[in-house]
Amino acid sequence: MMKMTRNVAMLIIIFTTAFFVLGCAGGSKELFNEDYKKMSNENILRYYYSLNDEIERQEKQSGPQFGIGIGGFGGHHGGVGGGAGVTTGGSGYTADDLRARRIDVLMELKRRGLNP
């Protein structure tokens, strides 16, 4: 009974951690999924400013990020393991990647005769 309670608690922790990680990692990935060449003039200007905002957000992040991993391993007797890690990079794209994309978007804006 105690093993089952511990396993349920571990699953809750895993799902909660996954929810927060997936919820926080999407900003820059979503920006790169956009096809700015097919956007209207108004939307490409908004996209350009969104890139600026995401670059600024990433540059303001300071310090390392802490992550926790918990999992079970099988067999007849079962078991639970855990771990922790510290990283300085996040998932998605870096501010440098976003700056390169912003330059591409700026060139497209100039091609269209638009000034941000």
C-alpha cells in the first residue's frame, strides 16, 4: 500500500512538472513556426515586434534553471528513481536565433516598403 501511495505521489509530481515545463517553453518555438513571408503587412509588423519582445524576455532571464526528474523502473518488485539537474540554457531558440530571424523579417519589411 505504501508503494502505491508513493508511486501516485511521484506521478502527480511528474505531471505537474511537465505541465509547467511545457507551458513555459513555447514562446520562441511558436515564433519560428510562423511563415512571415505569407503574412499581411499589418501581421508582419506585429510579428517583428513579437520577436523583439521575446528577445528582450530571454535576455532578462538570469541565472541557471533547475529541473527535477522522477521515474519508475519495472520488474516484478518495481522501483522509483529521481534526479535533479541545473541548466543554463532553455528549450526552444536562443536570443541569437531570434535576432537572426528578426533580421530576415526586417529585410522582408524593407522589401515591402515598410518601416517598423
